[in-house]
Amino acid sequence: MWAETVAVTGAGSGIGRAVLLAAAARGARVAALDVDTVAATAAADAALAAGAADAVAVACDVSSEPSVVAAFDAAAAAVGDPGAVFANAGIEVNAPLHLFPVSSWEQVVAVNLVGVFLTCREALRRLVEAGRGGSIVCTSSPAAFVGHSGGGNSAYAASKGGVSAFVRSAALDYAPHGIRVNAVVPGATDTAMLTTGGADPDVIRAAAAIQVPLGRLGRPEEVAAAVLWLLSDEASYVTGSHLVCDGGLLA
Ligand code: NAI
């Protein structure tokens, strides 16, 4: 059985967009939340074309409490309260740690960690009130589990480590409500996040792929398949877990 309504943050691009479209293809009503409203609107249009029962694009900056509250209100008014939520929006800022600006640290933590908290809080408030259980998936990263030398990746790693710890405790707190909370751990996935950053995207792709045991980058659709399973009732006995979808990177 599939949740009738699915909300996705960071739905305008990459993994979030792929999850939105995969849920749409199963006939769900979907809400595409993104700070980039043009991308969110395009994703919602694509969701309708993919078979969504209904779709809405909602402006949402996950790092802002009023924005997240308003976005959940708008999404609920348009397509109904979500029974499944993908807290996925994230950013990456890389710089040598000894030169890392506090403002960049705060920005990464605000989007990646506070954003997951705010998204989950709004989702949980509504799911608890509805009393029908539910499923939340948050996007973590291999950076939560292993170091990555030379990339200036510490702020991102700290934020994703926080997401993974958050998921475990939230899962325990809401298990009595029948609400499952899990994390997906995408490996190097071919999205704008991976390929944006100055260098030739093909050079970035090749350098990342060479480190992957399966010898290639992941496709957003492959991560989406893992997320859809966690969001669905097929994963009804899975909570507090991390589903690693990384081509063997963490093996
Ligand atoms: P992406 O850059 O293609 O998509 C990210 C989306 O989040 C964009 O649509 C962007 O507008 C949105 N966004 C950014 N800041 C936002 C904010 N404050 N509020 C709402 N939306 C915001 O990146 P991708 O790869 O799809 O990333 C999705 C998640 O996957 C992120 O949490 C990222 O950290 C994680 N991840 C990605 C990996 C990769 O190799 N691509 C690997 C491991 C984790």
C-alpha cells in the first residue's frame, strides 16, 4: 500500500525530484517543496505528467521556521496532509577548515540539520494529530560515517552526522505512534550538487566514479527506489535504520 500524499523537500532537483516523480508514478498526491520556486513548479508539472493524482509546488526555505510552517500549511491545503515525508533538501559548502567562515558553517547546519528538524517537526505534528502512523525519510550521507580527506568537507560531514543521530532518536520517540523515521545514505549520485563547483563536470564525475566499487555514479532514480521503499508500507517493520545506496562505497 502506498501513502496517499507525499511531501518532498529539495524536490526541484536531483534526488528529491526523482523521489517526487517516483511517488507520482504510483499515483500519489505530491507536494514539491523547494527554495527554488521555478524548479519546484517544473517538478510539480512533471509529477502531474508522470501520473500524480495531484501535485503542488510550494516555496519553502527549510532553514526558516516560518517558511516551513507556511509550506506545510499550503501543501496540506492543496493536496492534503502528507502521510509520507522526504526531508531531503541539502547544500554543500567546501573550504579548508582552518579558513572556514562561521557564516558558511551556520548556513550548512541551518539547511542540512535545522532544516531536517523543522521539516520533521511539522510532519510529526500533523502525523501525531492524524493518528494513522506515517513514514519519514531523511537524507544523510557517507560523510556521516567516514572522513573524506582534502575536500574541506567537515561542516557538511558534521551536519549529516547530526541528521543520522537525529533519525535514530526520532525513530524511538515516534515508534509508539506508528510513525517510522529512517535515513537514506546516497553515495556519489549524479546531481547538480555533485557536479557543480567550478571544475569540468565530466572530470568531477570521473573522479568520483573511480572510487565506487560498482565503478560508476548512482542515478537519482536508483536512490529514489530506496527512498520509495522506506516511505511505503513495504518497509512497515523498518524504523531507525539507514538504507545505504552507494554502489559499495561504504562496504
Ligand atoms: P541538488 O543540488 O540536485 O538538489 C538539492 C535541492 O535542494 C535543490 O532543488 C535546491 O534548490 C534545494 N534546496 C537547497 N537549499 C534549500 C533550502 N534552504 N530550502 C529548500 N530547498 C533547498 O542535490 P542532490 O544531490 O539531489 O541532494 C539531495 C540531498 O542528497 C542533499 O541532502 C544532499 O546532501 C544529499 N546527498 C547527495 C549526494 C550526491 O552525491 N548527490 C550524496 C549524499 C547525500
